[in-house]
Amino acid sequence: MSPIQISTDEEGRLKALAEHDILEAAPDPALTNIVELAAQLLDAPVAFVSFVDRDRQVFHAKHGLELNETGRDVAFCARTILQDDVLFVLDAARDLRFRDNPLVTGDPFIRFYAGAPLRTGDGHAIGTLCLLGSEPRPAFTASDQRVLTSLARLVLDQLELRRIDVLRRATQNRFEQIAGTSPDGIICADQHGRITFWNAAAARIFGHAADEAVGQHIDLIVPERMRGGHEGSLRRLADGIPGPLIGRTVELFGCRRDGHEFPIELSLSTWREGEAAAFGAIARDVSDRHATEGRLFRLAHHDALTGLLNRDVLHARLGAALAATLPTAVLMLDLDGFKDVNDGHGHAVGDAVLRQTAERVQACIGSDAVAARLGGDEFVVVLPNVGNPLIAVASAEAILNAMSEPFPVGDHLLRLSASVGVALSPAHSNDTEDLLACADAALYRAKADGRGRHRLFTPDLREAAQRERTCRDGLRRAVEHDEFELHYQPQVRLSDGTLLGAEALLRWRHPDHGLIGPAAFLATLETGPHAAVVGNWVLHTACAQAEAWRQNGSPDFRIGVNLFGAQFARGDLAEAVSRALVKTGLPGANLELEITENIILRHDEVLVDALRDLRWLGVGVAFDDYGTGYASLSLLKRFPLTRLKIDRSFVQNLCDDPQDAAIVRAIIALSRSFGLDVIAEGVETEEQRRRLIAKGCETAQGYLFGRPMPAEEFAERFGLGGAWAVEPVIKGRSGSR
């Protein structure tokens, strides 16, 4: 454990601690309440307020802790008081600063720690508000840190009151001197509710000078419209009658001298001065905090680009309408040709179009309707109390008409259209997800029928939607019950058939339908919530299998792995690949990742950096199915590719169709010009093999050399020893296939 540096003003800090007269005092009930609240809000088994003395740490108010004190040399809190913000340690056993600490290695056993310093108004950290746990945590979020910091401020409020009370007993002059330096308003009143003390911060907060406020009734600080209710409560406090607000921090509206109302935070306490009761309040202007909370609320509930509600709020609003058995219409729409706007004019212009789209949608719907952006150019409108299809369709037509008007963006005048799918409750479904799926199915039909159309969900679309849901449910079970497996298709040198590697291909071993190929489920898996999980499993499994075969007679064996778009969307693809390589021992040069045009178009912004990081690891990057879509030559220049894959659709008619032969020849020539390797897919005949060799293609895969096969069969066929024992998709499941 590294040594802890002590503050150069240690004596000043100890003096500030002594002013609170708390080291030997009984636990303050108010602090105990805050500690218990911290444990509850932040889900911690142990919480406490500790004070750091010269050689010891004293636990004052505590929850879930039997110890009364420890030596300062082992105290985590001794580090916390050296910084201004929260110190948190997710796993002390892995933290170089604490892993050898007796409190980590012995009893009590600390794995998780979080502490907020209790820093007095003059800057001295006298202690901490802390959380402990015997288990590590995966995270202590920024929100958690804000909650702990806020609770620490409550502790400081109580400590400030205690300090003031201690100093008041010593001398009123001393109290006034210290209160004058407090950043919070400090107000005292006598048994009649008349203000007896008003510090400079109170004058700044409320606008009344001390000589104006002293002698006035305490209801001076609250709006006139609320004084009837507050006056009774404040008078009862002045009379010494205990109330529910004592020892707590509450929020209410304050009133400035000019009549302006604003939110304040008050901490109230009472005491006796001789035979008379008195009470005090610490007031803090929380206007800025409310403004920040308002901004955070908007970010949590609204789409940042358009200001519309986001997906989560949409689901909640729609669910509430359906739960109330209200007839409800759902309109799902997206823009036709929006991708061309982004590609041709840039994302800034695309964002402007989306903002205008949101404005037009809102202008077309009533005040009771809900408009939300799901993402990209996809929007949803919920029309409560609308069960009539004619009314719903009329709303859809109004939106389509609005979208048909040109979009002025800078010097551009863009013309787009939209497609809308309509679904109704209860006619089509009473379930939130199902109703959205119905609207989505109708939207899909509208786009298939042509641009600028709307379609109402009909029973013939239900079967398609049901098949989609059945597939999604089955895939969820497949992940949970480890039903996926990999098959491997050999990749060979065309000249002599030498095995060079394999492409790992996903298969689903369905308990009822047997082995299912990717065409039946891959599109649904790619758009579902399990894509990244399954994709990472494929990556780890394929790398481990390739390394096993490298060790059994094929040291140059290279494995090809197809990626899902979700693996890029997470933003940690390079790290995930690096972890897989380190865990399995496979060199980066023996791994090739295959990407498709769809992935490039959907994740263009994050893709280039991720692929460059992968190339730095030595990993190859292949462009799958090149030439079948809209991919431009500029992609070959922008992206760090190593190989192009000639799609099977061109290879299939290579010997019969001069155009396909020309395309194959062009792709091979293009790859050479860019310094890329090339591999042909779908080679099934000797004639195709000879034609490819003649055109300069050196490697291929296809049924001529072997169908995709299980690892055991692949290993037996090519003399590579046994297959690697496959891990389950979800970590922690026992057994292997």
C-alpha cells in the first residue's frame, strides 16, 4: 500500500474538526437518518459518517457497521479527504492503492468503497460520508456520485448547525463571525418568530439587508400567497413544538425583496435559550440546480436532435393509454430517400431535415397526440381516443402531404416523401410491443408498395408480424439455452487446393426444427437485442477453434468471422477483438473480420477508427459481397481493407454470362490496383475454378472444396486433430456442446 500524503495544513484541519465537538459525542439522529438514506438510495450494505482525527478514524453515525474506529493509516477515508470530489473504488482487491490494506485482506473484508469528503466552509475536509461493500461493483455512475455528493451536503448542513450551536454557546460574537463566512443563508428566530440573526449570505439570497430583516417575522422569506400555511408551521417551531421538518432538508419557494419567487433548500433546527425556544434555518438558493435537473430531465425524456419524446417515453405513454383501455391509433413513419440526403449533402443537412420533419409532424397532430423519434429517420405518432381508421388515415395523409413539401436547408431545397404505417387498438392489438409491430409491418408494406404511401395494418400482415415475433422469441431462447453453433467452410488456394483457412458461419440447432441456416433468422437476429452478445460469442469461439487447429498442424490457418452492426454500435469493437485474441492466443494476423455494405452505411462515423485500430492489431478486414450494392470506389480508399470477396452471384454465372465475367475480372483488377487480396465465394465447378485462375484469382471457397461443416467434421477431413470445446453464449452457463 502506497504512503498517504498528509495535508500541509493538518493543524488547521484538526482545529476545524475540534470546533464541531463530535468525536466523542453520541451519534446525531439527523446524521443517522442521512446515513440510512444513503444506504437505501445507493444500495449499500454499509454506510457511515466518519471523522479523520490525527491518528485515527472515528465512525460517528453508521449503518451496517459494528466498528467504532480504526487507525488512520489504514483508513480509505484518509485518502478521500485529500480530494474535492468523490473517491470510489469498484474493487479494492484489484486496486494498487488498496489491495494490500488489512481492511481488504482481513476482516472486515472491503471490496467496494465510495466516499464524499465533508469539507467545511473554510476548505478543511474533516471527514467523509462513505459507502462500503464486501462485493465489488461493476460501476458507480455519475448519477450515484451526484446523489452521494448531495447527501454529503446534507451532512455538512447538519454539521454546520452543530458547529454553530457549539460556537453560540461559547460566544455569540464568535457565531456571528463564522456565520458571516458561510456561503449559505443562516437565519435565527425567537419564540415569537421574529428574526434575531441574518447573515450576509441570507442578505444576498433574499435581498434584505440585516438591519431590514432583523425584527421582522420569519415569514418574510416565503411568498405572500404561501404565508398562511408556512406561518403556522414556523410559529409552532418557534414555540418549541417538534415538527416533521426538524433535522431534515426540505425544498420550498422563497421570496426575494423584489417579490421574485425562487426555489430554496432549508434545513431547520430548534434549541432553547434559557426558558425560551428558538429555531434556525440554513437556506440555499437551488435555482441553478433546478435548471440543471430540468436539462437532465429533458435529455432523459426527449430526443436531443428534434426535441420530440424518445423511445422510452413513447412506450410509457402508449402503455398507459392501452392500460386505460382507450382506443388508440399508432402511426409509424420514416422518410423516403433520407439516406441519399445524408450521403449527398452530409449529416448536418440530414439533421436539419430531421428537425423540420419533427416540426411538421407536430403541426399535423392535436395537442393530445404524442410524437416521438425512435432513431434515424423513424418517427411514431400516438393518437389517443382514436379508434376510427378513417380518422387515423386522415392524420397519416396530413403528415404525408406535409412531408411532400420541399425542405429548405441553407442553399438547398430538398424534396423527399414519407411512408406511414397505421395500426389501431383494440382492433389490431392491446399490447404495446405488438401494436408497434403491427404499425411497423404496415410501414414495411407501404414502403414496398412505393414512396409517399400509407397503409393500414390488415390481417394478412399479422402472419408476417407473428413470424417475426416467433423468431425473436426463439432467438432469445436460443441465447439462453445455448442453441447456436458454428460451421466452417474451407478457404483454399485455387492452384492446388491447399487449405488456407475457413469462414465461420452461424447455425441454429433448434430443439424442434433441427439445424437452421442463417437465411431463416440472421436478419431478425441482427436487428434484435442479442446481436452483440451472439456476435462476441462467434468471435471468441472462432478464434479459439482457429488457434486449436493452428496448434494441430496448420500454423498459418486464418479464420474469417462475420460481424454484426451491433458490435460496431457498442463502440468497443477493437477492445472486444483484442480481448478475444489475448484470451485464445490467436495472433491478429490469423483473424479476418468480414464487413458488409449495410454495416458501412449504418455505422460509417465509428467504423473507420475501429477498423484502423483492428489493422494495428494485425487483423485482416474483408469487404463481403463487394459489387452487389451501392458501395462506391471511395470506400476502398477510405476504409483500411485487406481483401475483397467476390459474391457468389457473379461466380455462379461466370462461365455463361459475359457481364458477370466482366464484373469478376474488374473486381480482381480493382483489388490489385488497391493492393488488396481477393477471394471468390460460391465456387462449385471445375470450370469456374479454371476461369477464376485464368483471371488472376488465387483463393476461393465453395461447395467444390467443401460445404460448411461442424468443427469435428472439418478437423477430421483436413487432419487437424480434435475440435475445441465450445463455450456457452451466455457466460456462467455450465457445460459445453
